[in-house]
Amino acid sequence: MALFCSSVIKRALVPKLTRKLGECHLHTCASTCAAAPPDNVRYSWLSAAGGGAVDLTKDDASGLAVLTLNNPERLNAVTGHMMLQLGDIVNDLKEWKNGKALIVRGKGRSFCPGADLNMVYNMLDSKQGREMCSFMHRTLTELHRLPLISVAAIDGPAIGGGAELCTATDFRVMTERADIKFVQALLGIVPGWGGGTRLTRLVGRTRALDLLSSGRTIRPEEAVEIGLASWIIPTGRDVVEATTEWLQRYTRGRTEVVRAVKNVVVAGTELPVEEALAKEAEQFVNVWGGPAHVEAILKSMKHKK
Ligand SMILES: CCC(=O)SCCNC(=O)CCNC(=O)[C@H](O)C(C)(C)COP(=O)(O)OP(=O)(O)OC[C@H]1O[C@@H](n2cnc3c(N)ncnc32)[C@H](O)[C@@H]1OP(=O)(O)O
């Protein structure tokens, strides 16, 4: 496996690792990471780990937003600065009332190879690990809950935190050159951005254990077979254009209906059943008698095969 560790990183890492080998972080990490991530904490030290950007375009007319991880020299590895930008973008999307759908992609030949290893190897103490974990947990959980139909358009490797990121969207579509690898266990860690939980819910316990324990490569065909991905983008197609077209089956309807459907599914997967039912009823009341409903009734629609 092309697990990467440049000589520069090794030089920086070895003294820290030697120091760390005698220490045990189990209790600190296990007890604190399990707690709900605190709200509104930005961890300003993350901004010191600079480089790259996260770009967002929003089109009010179509309701489509495209989020691009933009750090192509490092295959879109996520720096601390990019983590903070991602948090701001998710907050912005929460407020975007005209939104229906979101495409998450990486610039160039990669989706995302996870956290920037230059940063990771400089933050081996458990406090920073816990803070990064909390921040990314919260950000990706909120991304997952946005009232937008979201899809990760994967055109290249999605590794480590990148594999976790792609589980925070509703759907995944992949090109033939894409692959997904949960390599965390091979690096002596476990998923910390919520991807372990999301993967387990997506593919089930046995498959998740297989993928997380082995760190093996998931090719597009297997991803589709196990329900991790929904579609393989035909070779030669522009990835964003093809994904936009694919999304239209879900985004044809009026904005309020698209958003209501997503809200029902989020409630159904995340809330206790009585609360989920109440949330569903609330969404129903919101769209009942609305323009889309009236229009559909006037058309006397039939739903034959
Ligand atoms: C939350 C926990 C985490 O996410 S831990 C991070 C887990 N991720 C990894 O271990 C992935 C490490 N990267 C790799 O295995 C390979 O680079 C992969 C992605 C397979 C691509 O291989 P290949 O096509 O041969 O390209 P390459 O290795 O020459 O990389 C091109 C340049 O990108 C860089 N790069 C890659 N991944 C990262 C990363 N995670 N952090 C920082 N930089 C990364 C490489 O260093 C390389 O840069 P340079 O050209 O050597 O300057």
C-alpha cells in the first residue's frame, strides 16, 4: 500500500514518537472524545496549520452548492486552516434558505487523503487530538444534517479523514480511478471525525468492521455493491457536470419539499422514534396545501410504471 511518510515528516516525527511511546492516552481520549463536542469553539491553534482552502459556490437559481477542497499540491489534504473554513462554510449553508443540494469534491486528481500529515505529526498531544476530533465531529455531523441532498463526487483517493468526510454526505458517486480507504487502524488510530459511526450505519456492523480493521482499498464496483456508493461516473465525463445531472432525480421538486424530505430522513435516522414521528408530522404540515401540493393536485397525477 502506498502509505506515505516523507523523510521530512519522519525527521519531525521520530523524536516526538520516542517521547510518546511511554505514555498512554487511552483514558483521556476515550472519556473526553465520547462527550458531546462543545459548540462555538474554533480552536484558534488550528489556523496556524495553514495552506490550502475550501471553496464554496452557491447558485440561488438552481439551489445547488459546490464545495471544493482546494489543496491540490497535497492532494487536498485538510489543514487546520481548511478545517476552520469548512466549519464556517457549513454554518453558511445552514442559513442558506434557497439551497436544495450540495456536491462535495476535491480539486484535481484526488478527493482527499485525510488530515494534512505535516500538521498531524506536529500535534501528537492528546489535548490537540481531542480538540481537532471535536471540531471535525461537530462540523461533519452538521454537514450530514444540512437540509440539502448532499453527494460526495469522488474522483481519486478518499483516504483516512477523506474516507470519513465522504460518509458525511447523503450519497457517494465515484469515477473509475477513485477509491476509498479507512487506513486509520494502520496508522495506530481509529476514525475520529464521526466516519466510523456513519460507515457502520451505512454498510452494517460486519462490513464496517472488515473495512475499518483491514484498511483495505474499496474500489468503485465494491462500493456500489455494498451500498457505500450509488453510481460510477462514466469515464470521460466532467465530474461536477455528471454529478449535477445525476442529482436532478432528487432536486426536481420545489425547494421546500426537497428540504422537508431530507429533514424527515435526518429525524428518522437520528432521533428516538416518538421525536422522529413528531418531526415528520411537522414537516408534513409545513408542505401540506403549499404550492407544490396544490400544483400536483391540479395535475391529477398518475404514478404508473
Ligand atoms: C484523521 C486522520 C487522518 O486523516 S490521517 C491521514 C491518513 N492519510 C494517509 O495516510 C494518506 C497518505 N497519502 C498517501 O498514501 C498517498 O499520498 C496517496 C494518497 C495514496 C497518493 O499517492 P500518490 O498518487 O503516489 O501521490 P504522492 O504520495 O506522491 O502525493 C502527492 C503529494 O501529496 C502529498 N500528500 C498526500 N497525502 C497527504 C496528506 N495526508 N497530508 C499531507 N500531504 C499529503 C504528498 O506528500 C505529496 O507531496 P510532495 O509531492 O511529496 O511534496
